[in-house]
Amino acid sequence: MSVDANQIATKGDLEQLLLKLEQRLAAAQPATPAADEYLTLDEVAKATRTSVRTVKKWITEGKYDLKGKRITLFALEFSDGYYRVPRAALVAYGSKMGFTAADLTTIPPLRLAS
């Protein structure tokens, strides 16, 4: 087997290839998710155009989704009766219930910690 001198990669060729690979890898990486924000039940109720009582039922009892499976809204109880719902959990719950993130236009923007 003979090797043609024009077919051997040079150091510059390999560096260019490495640069291209790093660029493609960086483009393929998912964006770093923003820090999750916890919404109050009032904020969830406004975003979903329901009452706070309905949101509490979604958390405690759940609701049947579009496929007939009972699901609950994930929430954290920081103290007795004081729930907070992660923004991502509301979006995930909504996708199973038939509304999208675009429907949740009244979710307040992310707040900066002070």
C-alpha cells in the first residue's frame, strides 16, 4: 500500500478539523436552562385562568389528562398550606392538559433575587 504525500494531513489540517468539531459540538449542546422560579398559587391561577381552589385541587387530587390518566401538579409545600409551583412543572402539567407555554402568557417574568 502506497501513501501519496498529498493525502497526509498536516498539523494545520488537524487543527482546523478540531476547531470545526468543537464548533459543531458547541452548537449541538442544549442551552443551559435558566434557574427555575417558584410561583405562588395566585400566580398559577392567573396564568391558567382558574381559581386558587382549582390549583390546590390539581396539586392534592390531580386531574385526568387528555389520555384519561390522572396526574397531579407538582408543587413544594414550604410550610403548612403554602405551596410553590416550579415554572417548569406548570409548563409540563399544561402540556398534558392541552395548554401550551404560549397559553401561559400571564406568568410573571423571572424575578432577580435581591
